[in-house]
Amino acid sequence: MEQVLSDSGWRGSPDVWLEAAYDSFLESGVDAVKILPLAKKLGLSRTSFYWFFKDREELLSALLVRWREKNTGNIVKRSEAYAESLAEAMLNVFDCWLDYELFDSKFEFAIRSWAIQSEEIQEEVQQADRLRLEALKRMFMRFGYEEVAADVRARTTYLVQIGYISMQSREDIATRMKRIPHYIAIYTGEVPQPRELARFFSRHGHVPEPGDL
């Protein structure tokens, strides 16, 4: 992480400015991502910003890159991860819905809210949706579904999750974990095996209740 210390003091770094922009974006939307309020929030001079970014648009572009690489990139990666069965492949994708490091649902909601105000951002979101759906469709096809069926199952899987995000639906972790095997069976047509669920629960630090495996 590049940091700059000038004669007048610390100027921050690209990541420091980007993290502040991210926090303001999630709290109050894109209109809150402005240079002077960010500088005040960080206790830095306004001119410090220009050591790292040409202008506000470049900062907003960096936010988009962060969202694209994290949320879309990880859905694609998890859909391509090794799995013994389609049910386990879907559990790999479900990692995204439970692990903030893989998929940031608050960021997703904020980006989609921004898209309502901007045709350019709407195009970005639509492109992300296409890439994610294509990745999920390829996953289904890898396990033997023909293209149309794979596409429908991919859409069912993905649009339900986007619905969760858009509705800002909240579930406690025990409720969500109890529902996951049923979602997997509906989405894939396969009942996940106990060993597959055990691996999934373990990597999310969840101790299942009796009967959940």
C-alpha cells in the first residue's frame, strides 16, 4: 500500500481514501462520496487526495473495480471450484452468501441503488448479472444439464439471492443453515450428502443441530 509523507504531514494512501469512500458510500450513497467530506473524515487536507486520484470520477471508478473484482469475481471463482457433485458445487457458491470476504451484500445493495440514478452504472450492473449468470449456467452444464435447463436453474439460484439483497432480508445463522440443504435440493435437483454439508458447515464455523446432516 503506497503511503505518502510530505513536508506538511501524512497524505494517506490510495487504500485509505478508497476505504473512506467505501464507508461513506455504504452509509449514505454515492452523493456522499465527495472529496472535501472525505478529507475531513480522514483528518487530511483536500489537496492530499490529488496525490492518488485525478478526480472524484477516478475514485468512483476505483469503487466499481473493487465491487466488480470482489462480488462478481468470487461468484465466478466459486462456481468453478472443484466439487464431487452438483450439490457440492452449489454449496461452494453458497460460500459467497455467508462469507463477507467473498461477497459483500451491503456493497451490492449500494451499487444497485446507485444504478437507479445512473444509466452507466445500470449497464455495469447488467454486465455483472450476465457474467454471474453465465458462470452459474456453465456450472450446471458441467454436471450434465442441457443449456436451457442450466440457464433456468442458474436464474432461479441467482435471482433468489439478489431478491434477498434487494429486500434487505435478514435471517439468523441457524435459520439460514437449516434452510440451505433445501435450497440446494430445489436448485440442483440433488439432496446434498451429509459429508458435503459437514464440510460446508465446518468452513463457516457452524455446528449443526441433530438432524441437519
